[in-house]
Amino acid sequence: MHPPPNDAREAASKTYISTSSSQALRTWLVVCTDDGHSVLDFPFLVTFTNHRRHLSLGLPNPSYFPYDTLEATVATPQRFQPSNNGTTKKYGDDAKSSMRLIVPKESHATDVQNRIDIATALQYVTADGLPPMASFVRQFARHHLHPNVPYAGGPETILTTGATDGFSKSIEVFTNVWNPDRDWTSQREGILCEEFVYMNAVTTVKPRGLNVVPVAIDVQGMLARGKGGLADVLENWDFRRGRRPHLMYTITIGQNPTGGTLSVERRKEIYALCHRYDIIIIEDDPYWNLQYPSAAALEAQYRGTPVDTASVKRNYNAHGKSSGYEFLDSLVPSYLSLDTDGRVVRLDTFSKTIAPGCRLGWITAQPAVIERLTRVTETATQAPSGFVQALVAKLILGQQTDHKSTNSNKSDRSWQMDGWVRWLEGLRGGYERCMQDMCSTLEEGRYIIASEAGLESSEESWEVVDKVQMYDFTWPTGGMFVWIKLRLDTHPLHGRYDPARLSKALWVHLMQKPHLCLLGPGDLFAPSQETLDRSWQYYRLCFAAMPEADVKDITVRLVDGFRAFWKKTDLNGLEGDGGDISQVVQSMGMERVGNFLGSGC
């Protein structure tokens, strides 16, 4: 996709818009004017605030809605302590205080952009959603989160019911279904992804018959060059498999499952390849605000290696427009900041910033792409839940009025943009402390004394073999996960048992008393057979799901489990497959289990 600098709208519809999505119907309202018939292309249902005068709309009467108010007691933005990275301005609010919010039956505001009430939120609306919610997301995305998108006019946004919904709709827009019983192999489309990947994305595209094409990764994420890197995959594409992939799915910050964060320099390399081969980038970044500047420095401190201190505190918007917030300026930016072609589709969600049950998110992309996504939304999910939109909009924006009132009401308090950004920084602080507790404990427990593991050491080289390493890992620079690699070559039973069998036995062992630790096996994240064949080496640990105060103790329990396994002289009692995960968790008792699985993340 190569849109001219002054017109991103026209170009996006020229390539890779699926035939099915291009046939999606648009709901128009035709009204009679003095000049004849006119077609109005805007959210008409919520524009007519006094709908009682209109006989054509077919709307239920809001006075019959059973809800008179929606009320909640919510946190103030200062509830959680930020990381000690010098980006937080001090606020006077008590961090432990709460505030009350009320969504009324009907708002006195006449401008729909200011109306947060039950009568509007629970009424039929167009795919654009509740106007205040849609307006906030657009403002935040364009002016604060992505202030330096290079194409003229900037991106547009559309609300979704979460990132999974956004990805599903993007796949519908950009791909055609391939059926092996009907279509030639040469017509088969494909999608690129990391070699270990969030598997919900894979299960989304499989029913459409797409080739899933893994790309090699390192501690940052997707490789641009080298064996198995993006250039290698594209330059040496075997057309007997189908078309060269024209889509990419990637998590660039806190990559799931590895926890890597892609540098700006790597992004430039990958974007250049996507420009060359005309690849659309679907960037899924649910962890964008969970970036951990302390990770590299602490890892280097533990291991005695040099660290790039310049990356610890960096202003990524120093040579462009500021986001208006030091915290946001310090975060590695999206591919959108490099998007000269208009080929990036960015998926965002409130799942990690408010709660997963909200099922609320948004997509940011060039206007022509958003227009196609809107058409798909109108014939699929339509707008997200009105309950959720009203409560989230009220939390962040408060009750908007057409004119500023001199009367202040405590029930009208809200976070506003400053509070929203402060909340995001507090979340980063909480999760970063959990990451530090887990990783420091894992770091201190990586080794076991050789004699304890039943390994003999010679007198001449006892300094080298006195202790053996049980696992390796890189401190995550973002997200919610630690990706550990087993060192089963150091286990006393190595050679007697197949390593994949040893790995499964370890998984079963860790679930037993007294350890009671449930890990995410690497095969849960393997998109191809080649990756699956070596996935036994890896486990994903989630530090986000457990209470911050418990992270260290539960991780100690895990390390003790590793040590106990390295002392085993046989696999008696560990030969089973562990059974169904849900049954295993139930049998372990959730009140005591160290659940490192992070289900749903």
C-alpha cells in the first residue's frame, strides 16, 4: 500500500480489501430537503436527540428501560504507585481514596458529544458507538498516543469489543477465504507472525484457510535479518505454498509469550521490508503502557554485563510532537510513528487498563481502512455494550455539559486525560514491581549445586562444574510474562529420557504438592509443526495474575520445585500427561495454586 502524502483515504481501498468486506452494506438515512433527497453519512440515530418527534426510527422508548441510574465506586487515578523512573508529577489526592460516579437516566446536555446517560447509551446507535467514548478514544490516539503519524490528516479510530474482535474484523477486511476443495493453491493467502505467538490469533485465521508463516525471533521480538528472519522468509518464499504473505500479525511490546519489546531501530528495518513487499502490519499492543525500563539494568546488575543506560530514560518524541505527557513520551512508539504508507492497523484494548470483562477496545488506522472496518462492524457486532461505554466514559470524562457550570458536584468528578495517563503509569508501576520480584527470585535460583543434583565434579575443574544451571531467561522489557528456557541437558536423567518427556514430567511435578505451580507449556504458543517440535524447551510464567505481595513467595515455591526435580533419579509417578488443565487447577485448589498460566492474556 503506497498512499500519496495528501490522500491516504483513496489508496487503502486499492489493495488487499477482501471481496466479502467490500460488499458489506452501509446503513444510510435518506431525508427530504429543499433540494430533493440527500444522503447523510453520519451517526444519525444519536444525532436526533429528541427522537420522540421522529416516526421513522423504530426505537424503543427509553422510559421503559429498567435502569434509572448506573452507579459505581471507583478508584482515583493515584491509587497505584508509579515506577521510580522520574516521569510522574505529584498529585495531592490520597492514593487510597475512591470516588463515586453516577450515569443518570437522561443528561441535560443537548450536544450528543457531551451526553453520557442511559437513554443514549442503551439506545440503538451506529457502529461509531457512544459519541463521548468514540471522541475520547480518537483524541487520545491522535494527539497523545500517536502524535507523530507521518501521513497527511492522521489516522482515524473505531471502537471494538476488544482486540480479538478488532483482529477478527481486520482479517475479514484484508483476506479472502481459501477452500482447498474449491480454490487453487496459488490463490492461498498467508499471514506472518512471530515463531512463538499468541495462539488466539492463529485460531482466528485458520478457518479462513490462511497459511500461517512463522518468523524467527530474538529477545526483542521479530527478526528482520538472519536465518528465519523476515527478509529470509520473503526473499525465499516457496510459491508452491500459495501467495507470498501480504499480512503480518505482531505484538511488539511485551510480546506474548516472550516478553520482548521491539526497538525503534528494528521497527524501521521491518517496516522497510513491509514497504518493499507490500505487507499490511496488524500491530496488537495490549501491553503498550507496561514497558519496564528497569529490566535491562537489573538483569545486567545480576549478571555483571554492561547495560545501555541511555535507553532507561528516553524521550521518543523529542524530534516530533510531544504527547503532552512525560510518561507517554518515554514509551517505545507504535509502528504508526513510521507509517508513511498507511499500512499499519493498530489494535488497542481496555482489557489490561480497565478490565477484560469490559470487552471494549479500538482500532487506529488510516481513514480508508477505518471506513471498511466500519462497514464490517455495522453488519457484525455493531457498537460495543452501552453499559460499558457509559461507565468507562463517565469514569474518564465525567458528565459533560454544553456550557461550563459554576456548580461543582462530587458525583461529576472524573479522571480526565491527566488522570487517565496517571492511572496508566500507576498500572505500569504495579506490574513492574511484580516483574522485579519474580525475576530477581528466578535469577537467584537459576543454579543448583552439582552434588545436590547427583552430578559428580572432578577435583581439577570443580570451580566450573560445582553448580549447574536449570533454566535461562531474559528479564521482560514489557508485558506480563517471563519466558524461560529449560536446561535439561544438565539434568541427571538427561540421556536416559527424551528431553520432551523430561519436560512434561517437570510440568506434572511442579503441579504436585508441595509446589502447586501451574506453568504455561511452550506448545501452547507454537503456530507451526517446526516450532512445536522444539516447544518442550520453554515455559511461560505470568506474574500479572497473582497479588503483588505473593509474587516472591510463589516464585520461591517454583524454584524449590525445580531444585527438587533436578534431584530426581527416576520419573516414577510423573509419566502421565498431567490431564486437562481445568481439571488440574480444580484438583489443586485455586486458593493455594501458584497459577503462572495467565489464562486469557
